Amino acid sequence: MRLAPSLAVLAAAALIHPARGGDRKQSEWNLPSPLPRGSMVILGFLGAWERWDDDRRSVRRLALRLREPGLPHLYVETAGNHDRKRVRQILLKSLDRDGDGRLSREEAESAAFVFYGQSFGGAAAVYLARDLERHGVPVRLTVQVDSVGRRDHLIPANVARALNLYQRDPGPIRGEPRIRAADPSRTQILGNLPFTYLFRKVDMSQYPAIARRIGLSHWKMDNDPAVWAIVETAIRAEITRWQAERAGAGR
């Protein structure tokens, strides 16, 4: 972990995201249990101490857009990055069809997963994929936006594709600049895409006044429409692949 930047994230987040007890209750999840076979679950992790349902943040706004088509068996959820263990329990339970507390290979491979996140949420997306690797669960795609965390650069072998977007502007908070595959034969790195916000204006109206005055590039990236257009395109491409595979399996 890049210790100084991570401490800076915590300190800065405390200014603009005071703790509000934003853990998501299990009753608030829309995932059926068990998941229908062939389902896709897209899960976004918010950064800092942001609430899982904060629709002022890009992670949540993207999730709501992805829900709009109302595709059958497509489930789109968001969570706080600090809530990863509970998320893991919910996902594993939703895959465990016979309720024996273990996943067979058929159960582990019965659904498609896409994880994305910003800041600590980007790291949480990788950590959750790593958690599921221990249970033999494949992940189709991870996307990290200015990811901050320990060993968030190493993409586990159960991930098919991974994308990283980051900024390295001068300042206390800079994202992971290069992700790599633990097993390049199994994981395709779609890109490590750099952004800069030096002398660039980004609409920060959804952030508190103190954040607008400080103007960290880390926060600007969270509000950059160009960044989230790329993230959305990558996820929608994965949805299209999943739909094509479902259609082929139904023939």
C-alpha cells in the first residue's frame, strides 16, 4: 500500500465524508437467493466513507444508469468499500443452491460477476475478486478508478478482464498507476489509462465547499464524465458479451 497517500485519503475523506453509519443492511439488497442460473451481478464500491446509496457519487449514478434497461437476470448493486466482507457473504450464499455451506464447481460458475469502484472502492473490487477466487468463482471484469489500497495492482487469476484508470498529479492522493495480471494467460489487462487535472476544471458541485476549494485531482477524477464514460462503456461491453452467451446457450 502507498501508505502516505492512503493516510491522506483518510484524512481528506474525514473532512468531506463524515462517518454516517452507511453500512448496507442485508434486507436492502435486491439480489435473489439463490441467484437464477446464468444471472449477471454488477457491483460498484464507493470510496471513503460514502454511503452505498449516495446518488451524488459517480459509482452510484453509474449503477442506476445500468439498471435502466431492466434486463432480466441482470442485478446492479452498490456498497461501501468497508462492507466487503458482508458483500462476500451475500454473494456466496446466493450461489450456494443446496445450502451445504460449500460451493460446487457448477454453483461457483453459475453466475457472471463484474466489480468496479473508485479510490478505496477500486481496491475493494480487486479484493472481492480475490476473495471469490478462493471459492473457485470466476469474475468477468474489474474496473478501478484512481484505486488506493494494499496490493490493489495485482489482479487475481479468476478475473478475465481488468481495466485501470488513474491520475498521478502532484498532491497527496494518487491512484495505482499499473495493474498487472497474476496469471497473464488467464487475465487480459484492458489498459492502464492515465488522466491529468492540472489546469482542468471539473464540475465539483456535488462535493462540499471545502472539497471544491481544495480541488484535489483525486476528487476531480471522481467527477470527470470522460472517466465514467469509459467505465460505462467497458461494463456495457461485458453485458453485451454475457447476453450473447446466454442467447447462444439457449439455442
